[in-house]
Amino acid sequence: MHAPQQKWDETSDSEKPAAIAIVIAVIVAQVAIGASVEAVERIPLLSPFLEFVGFAVTSVYAYRYATDPAESEAAVTSERCACSDVAVPFGRSAALMLQWHCGALYEVPVQ
């Protein structure tokens, strides 16, 4: 049996209308977000300006991490913590995949 079908069967009858309402709300929200993004893209100067702001912010952070050893170490430390937090709850296979993905930068705890 497929996972969504199994999950639906496990859901009590009193909770099914709420689940359907949540799915419908998510679809409506996605359509509204898409319409908003399209509306912003149609404004002649705003879209290129926002692209420039995104490029400028990315460039500032890339320059900072490339030139400042303290910032670079802070980014690596933050990545270590994030990978450790993800790997430990999901067990040995997730930890081994992260070790393979992240390379020899650090050890990921394996349970």
C-alpha cells in the first residue's frame, strides 16, 4: 500500500475534513503567491532592481566569507551543527550519507 493511502486510512473520519481543508488552503496560497510574483515581475523597474539587490547581497556575503577567516570558520561551524542535527535523528544511513556528501571536512556522529 502506498504511503499517502496508508496515512489517509489511518486518519480518523473526524479529521479528514480538516486535512482536505488544509490541502485546499495550500493550493489557494500557492496560486496567490504565484499571482503576486507575476504582478511584481510585471512592474517595469522593480523586477530588475530586486534581481540586482539579490546579486549584491549574495556578492557581499561571498566576499566576506572568502576574505575573512573568522566568517569562513563560522559558516563551516554552522554547517557542521546543521548536518549533525539532521543526521543523528535519522540514524546511521543518514549520517553516512552526510559524511559522503560533506567529504572530509568533519565527522558526523553515527548512532
